[in-house]
Amino acid sequence: MLQALRDKTSGWIAIAIVIMLAIPFAFFGMEQYLFQNSANYAAKVESPPSWWRSAPDVWPVRKAVWVSREVTPEEFRQEFEMARQQARATQGEAFDARAFEQVDSKLAVLDQLIDRAVLGLAAERAGVAVGDDQVRDVLQAMPEFQVEGRFDPQRYQMLLQSRVPAQTPRQHQDELRARLQMVLLPSRVAATAFASEGQVTRIMELLGQQRDASVALLPAPAADTAAVSATELQAWYDAHRGEYRAPEQVSIEYVEISPGDVPAAQPADEATLRTRYEQEKARFVEPEQRLVSHILVRVPEGADAAARDAAKARADAIAAKARAEGADFAAIAEQESDDEGSKAAGGDLGWLERGIMGESFDAAVAAVEPGVPSAPVLTDFGWHVLLVREVREGQEVSFEDAREQLAATQAVSDGERAFNELIGRLVDQVYRNPSSLGPAAREAGLPVQKAGPFIRGGGEGIAANPLVQRAAFSDALVQDGTVSDPIELGTNHSVLIRVTAHDPERERPLADVRDEVVAAVRADRARKAVLAQADAAVAEVSAGKPLSEVAAAQGWMHMPMPGTPRGMPMPSAEANEAIFAAPIPADGKVSAGRVLQEDGSVVVYAVEKVTPGDVASASAEERTMLQAQLARMAGDEDAMALMRALRQRMRVTTVEARL
């Protein structure tokens, strides 16, 4: 039998079949083997080139001609850290660093970076370019770089230098240009959206709509005191088991270290203060400052030699004009400067010191003779003609004048050092006795206190602190029973805790919750009874009986509500929403319904007439404002649709292991 199989699988047909099967495995298997394992990216976006938009998504073609952008692990980590800082600033003490590290948070950040890569590729394919003028206009409109509503070059340079890592103006403008290039497509698509006059009219009719209605109020049902059978109890319990669970809870013991628990440090002696003064002498030196004005001649990015020479020639001419006898530098700056942020003020940049405007600018300012316009100086911004109007010499604060400040600073440092040394000794004791707080407490001369049991979000005092709760319910402390690391609650205020008891979330047996189940069954029966009454009333009204008669027969309060506007919380917000959700009644008919309110009462309503909003009474400004709002909403939806369509046309590969 085996010989027969061998004979039948050794012919030319079998060889052809093997070759045909091998081809796809060769292509796709090689791709996985050669590229996926050696990839050094967190995500990769690939797209057909602009000159072959229909290029097929097969490995040889994709590797040969498709264009791509990668999200590197470094880019992801930087963006994730920024997202972490924003979340911490927004949530404050409630921020959960451990929860933020979950995969879902990382994928959300990665998804944003993928969207940027998709938009970047789409912009390149569409030939989108952002000019210098557009970058400059956006830059000067950014509020963080403005002082009193006007772009301030000094503030701009200072903020760029304070970033981590520091940026030059050219680097920042290149980054801004790339971001503008990415958002240009969706923003232009959004800008094409509009709302027709018919749409505006219809929305205004709906928003201004009024309804003639009447309502009857069924009071909340009286308490149900009838007996509840064992069958009813068990059925309700089985259907609502999730509502009868005991939450997770813990008990802890802790040692709290406060500023008052650290012995006060002795005042620093003369030698210590003088040593600190010498070490921090830079703090007590006011640097030299120069009052500077300038005239800027921009050099376009990527300019050719002719354009650069032309800019230099113009700067030379301006410098000569400014040096002429009787020349008004401020007036020339208003006429000639390309710096929109300072030209209106005659080129005034204010008082500058080294380290604010960049090395090349600082060096040029330092070399300028006060009161004399300089020759053109080249920086990242372009050519500058500088005028140093005044020089304020640097001054040094003497030791005697700085003594009080030095003593206060030294006292704070000594207190922090003593506190940290105490914490260090406690940590040493914890390392030696990880399952007990006793040795650490004896080392500090502090009592071991207890708290609990408490649930998440509960507790009092120390136990209510979000940082303490996060540690107390962590797997490490719950499972190991060890002492925590010091938890910093404030300046020189920390606590060490140990979980002494843990009760996981559990189902409470019916015997323990019987009273709660009985109350729930009775409340449900009462609710169903009042709803049955309301439904019967709705049926009568829908059959043609006036709601006023139905209400009178039952002894319910009845209230006519002619001309009820949308959104008016009468008799309640829920009732108004239900009244305006009811269908428009046919001639001679009403639209009836009912709505259960939070207090257990029920509103039965009958809509008799619908009057559209008076469009003619709206002003042109109101109509224009609404039309713009509708257009923005439509534009946002169009931009999101574009984003979804672009992602569908591109190939996105993510490597979660590199997040």
C-alpha cells in the first residue's frame, strides 16, 4: 500500500501541485520571517504610491513600491509620557498610575500616533505643502507665545529653551510645519461642509416647536406590605444576584510619619551658610541685561543663493539707513521689519539676558555698541539689525544681605534631610522584617495604628487617601502581606502600611440579604401596579376619552399645558422629553403616553397639537450662528469619515510587544 502511494505521488502532476502550493507560502512566509521579526517599530503605516494608487497589497509589490511611515518605540514612549502627565494633572490624587499602564491606554495613545502617520502619508500623496507665511501666522497666533495679546519673541525663545529637550526656533517651526501638513487635509474637508437653508429652517422649527398638552400625575404608590412567598424571594434573588454582592474590603495597620515626628534641626552655623552661599552664588547674581530693539529681514526656508543674497542686501540697506544721522530706528522698524510681533512697537524686544534668545543672537547683542545700530547679524530667524538702547550691569547680592534667605533655605534642607534619613532607617527595618511594622515603628518611636475594614472609595482618615487605597488594594500587598514602600502623602509626610486582612468580593447568600430582597420585591410590585394604572389610562385616552375625565375619575391631579416649549422641565425634565418624543397627533386625535419619574410617580400625558417654531421671528444673526454651528458639526463628521476612509485604504501593522 505504501509503495502504491509513493508511485502515485512521484509523477509530474504531483510535482506541479507542490510547486503551486509552495509559491504563496514562499512569499508570505518569507515576509513574516524576514521582516516581522526584525521590525523596529511600534506601528507601521503603508500606502500605495501617488503614481500607482491601485498598487496591489501583495508582499513583493508592497516592499518594492509602497511608501510607509513608522511610529518608533521612542516616539510612542514620548507621547505616552505626555499623556500620562496630562492625565495626572487632570485627575490629581485620583490618578492611578498602575491602571494607566494597562494595554488599553497604550493602544489608545498608539492609535493617535497611527492617525498622524496616516494623515502624513495622505498629505504627501496629495502633494500638500505648508508655506513659511502660514507657519508664521499660526506661530504668532499661539497664545502661549503672546504677551498682552501680541507675539513676543523673548517669551518664544524662553519657552523653547525650557522644553526637554530644548528646541531652536527652526526645529520648532519644522515640527509645527509637519503638524500643519497633517491637519490640512481634514481641516480643508471640514471647511467644505455647509448647512442648507432648508436644514436651518427645519432645525429652527424643531428647536422652537411648542406643543399643546395636558398631563395627569399618578402619585408614587403606597408601600406594599403584602407577604412575599419563598418562591418570589428565590426568583428575584436568582435574577438579581449581581446586586447582592459584598464588595472587596481590607484592613490595614500603618505607621504615619509627619513633620512633627522629626526632631527640629539646629540652626546652621556661619561656616555652613557661607559654604552654601559660595555653592549657590549664581542665585545671588543678577545677570547683565540689555534693552534691545531689532529690525528683522526673514530668509525663506530652503531659499536659493539668489534669495539669500537679496535678503542680505536688503538688511545691509536697512542698516545703512538706520545708521544715517538723525535716523529714527523705531520708525524704520515699523516700516521695514518682518517681525510682526515687534514691528508695531518699533522693534522693541524689551530687556534681554543671555540664554533667552539663543547663542547666535546673544553673541551678536553682546558685541553691539550701545546706541549704535549694528551691521546685519544672521540667526535662525533671519538677518537682524540690532540696537542696544541701554545696558543694565549685573549685580551681586552680598553674603550679609542673603544671610536670612540662606538660613531659611538651609533649615528646609536640613528638615528634609532629617526626614529622609528617618524614612531610610524605616525602610532598612522593613527590608529586614518585611512582614511586620513593629521594628520600623520602634525605630521611629511611633505607634502602629490600625484602620478598617474599608472598601474601595470608603474609609476614614489615612484609609480614605487615594494613594493609600491604591496600595492597600494592590495585588502585591494583598497576596504577600508585606509592608509597603513609603507612600508620600505630602511634604515630609509619609506612611507605611501593611494589609492585615482581605475579604474578596463575594456573593451574599439569600439568608443574609432576605430583608433587602423582600423590600425589592415589594417595590417592584408597587411599581408594576402604578404602571398598570398608567397604561390603562393611556389606553382610555388613546380611545378618545379626555385625559381630564380619566384623571377626575381616579382622583389624580390634572394640569393643561398649552404652548409648552421644548426643554421646559414641567412637570419634569423626563416628562418634557417624553412629550416632545411623542408622534405628531392626527387631526382630531391625541398622542398619549406615560413616563415613570425618579420619585416613583408616573406622568400620563396627551399631546393635542404641535406648533412649529416661528422661523420668521429669528434674527439674521441667530440664523447665521445656527447655520455655522450645523456646518461645524457636519464638518467634524466629514473629517472623521475621511480619517476612517484613509485608514481603510492603508495597511497598518502594530507590534504590541514594543509598547
